[in-house]
Amino acid sequence: MNLETVRLDVTDFIATVTIDRPPVNAQNQKAREELIRVFDAISDRDDVRVAILTAAGKVFSAGAD
């Protein structure tokens, strides 16, 4: 899966989805589409039991851009 604004890591049945859009992780159309795509994809996986949504940097998300 080609992602530009979101990172996905799956370890020990835990999916960590990280918003990574510096400097303040503002959400734009691409970021929202990638988040939807990632969560749709992990909902179909047998190796994911828990999902954590986090963000890179000091700000979780500054909101819509």
C-alpha cells in the first residue's frame, strides 16, 4: 500500500497507524482518504486485533487543512 501521509506498522496483532504530515499533521483530502484506506485494509486482516491511532511530532492533528 503506497501511503504519503500515514504510516502503518503491525506487530503482535497490534496495528499502529501514525499520521505523519509535518509540521502539525493537518488533515487534507489525501490524508483523510489514506486513513480510510488503512482502516478498511486492517479490518480485513487476520493479524490485527487492535488498532492504535497516533501522530508524529508534538501535535496530534491541527484539524482540516
